[in-house]
Amino acid sequence: MKPANYAAKAILEKYTPSLQGEYSAFAPANIALCKYWGKRDVALNLPVNDSLSVSLKNKGTHTTLKTLPATATDSVILNDLPITPDSPAYQKIVTHIDLFRTVFGPQPFAVKTTNTVPTAAGVASSASGFAALTTALTGIYSLPLTAQELSVLARLGSGSACRSVFNGFVRWYQGSAVDGSDSYAALLPQQWSTLRIGLLTLTHQQKNISSREGMLRTTETSHLYRQWSVQAAEDILQLEQAISQQDFELLGRTAEHNAMSMHATMLSAWPPLCYWISDSIAVLHQVWSLRKEGLDIYVTMDAGPNIKLLFEQQDEKKIRRFFPSAEICCLF
Ligand code: 2P0
């Protein structure tokens, strides 16, 4: 049995399932303010550092599961298109469902999953996708899982999915157990109604190096990476303070510094890893110059060239003027 199946079994075998005919679930996408970058265990998606995110409320993934007769094979419809068993997306979804079937026995499913998250804007749909799939599986088997158990199971599909089982500010505790049982996300109690994220799509091109591969290359070859977990630990504390005091300057500064530092570890990998395009750099300079002129705006970036603007409601009009193509998200 694979390590992920062992980890899932430890949770699922505590429960007696009662299979429903159909179940639908939604999970939001999330944007990390302190990033998950680097795994200490690749098979279990166990991170090197804690991370902290904010969810995109109603932007994410809707997933519906239906039971099929015992002789059927799994079917998957992704964004209204059927996908075939030889596609990587089909295999990842089926592998995740198998975590449950290893414990509860064979049962084919029809999966329909639709993203409302703007994937072209570089917002990871795997986080909301695996969080929605895990929630739907938990629902169709009628399992009264704790939020912590749900988060652990979602993490086995995609690391950042463990943060997408909640809406709001979320902290993923890296944990130290070898089986990953203490590596889960939890909701922070604070809300921040005036906080906004602007999604700025600079290119629709798919990245050719996955986060998984990028993390591996960085942890194996970057000397700067040794410093990463030290900074991430400090940034988490700063972000928690910023959130509890609603100190936007501290939140923005810490999130931007964290994102730039993550990209610095990538640049110092070998071969160098650079997700940015020239437009990304142009927007960074524009943001820095607007900030110098007094506008409270910060950025964060993930494993891609697109930019997420951080600002508050009071500056929304100005942001719309300077960045007319930005898709503005209310978070609370
Ligand atoms: C994050 N990223 O914290 C960071 C910042 C990308 C850059 O989580 O291999 O898709 O499935 O565990 O979760 C993207 O990584 O990677 C990610 P896997 P995942 O949002």
C-alpha cells in the first residue's frame, strides 16, 4: 500500500460509511500570504514550513459525485468536458477517490467538477479541486469527519488543498509526525471585510514547470533555500499580528516580501527557475512606483507570471483606474 493510502486509512477506518446516491460540494481557491514552497515528504505532500492563506470566498470548484453500478468505470467531466482515463487529471482524481475505496471497497463514481476560479489568472485550481473532491467524498459516504481530518485528506491530493477546506484566513501547520497526521490547516477566527485581492492576468499560457517539480528543484539545488524556512516562520508571526490588528501595511509588506523571497529561492536553483515574464516585472515596477506616491498597494505571486494585488476597499476606484483588467475579489 502507498504511504498516502496508509495515511488515509488511519482516518477513514474509524468511521462506518453510509453511501448516498449523489453529493455536491464547493471549496474556495486560496491565495497564500506566506507560501508553501518545499516538501519534506513528497508522497504525503508534507511541507518544510507553515503557510498562511486567505480564501477567495465564492471563487473555487464545484464538484458533484454520483454512484455508478458496480460494473461501470469512473467517469470524469472537467469544466463541462469529459476527460479520458489516460489524462493526468483523470488519474489524479481517481487516485484520490481510491484513498476512500481502499478502505470502503470498490465503488465506481461519476465525477463532475467545474471551476469558477479564474485558472488563467494563475490561481491554483488543484487546491479548490481536491478540497471540493474530498468534501464531496466525505459527504457521499456520510462520514462525520472533523475539520482537521478533512484537511489532512485534502492535503494528500494536493498540498495547498488542505487550506481550501475553509473560507477566510487559514494557517497550515507543517507538523512533525512522519505519517503527516499533524500536518493540517485550521481557520483563524478573524475576518477583514475591507481587504481585497485583484487578480491580474498577464498571460493565458500554461506554465511548463509544475509547482511540484519547481519545489523539488529548489529544495535540492538552491543555497538560499536554507534561509527560506527561517523567514517563513517569522513571516507567519508578522501576518498573524497584522490580521489580528487589521494592520494593512504590515500584512501587505510581509506578504510581498515573502513572495519575492520565494521567487529568489527559485532563481537561485539550478537550472534557474523563473516563472516571471517581462510584463510581470513591468507591473512590479508600476506597483512600487504607485506605492512610493502614497498608494497602499502590495503584490503577491505564485508559481507563475501573473500578479495578485493586495489593497483595501477605500482604494478600489484607484486600483480599477490603474489596473482596469484586474478581477477584484471580496474575501469576507
Ligand atoms: C502556495 N504554491 O502556498 C504555493 C506558492 C505555489 C506557490 O501551493 O505538489 O499545487 O500538489 O502539493 O499545492 C502550489 O502547490 O503542490 C502551491 P502539490 P500545490 O500556494
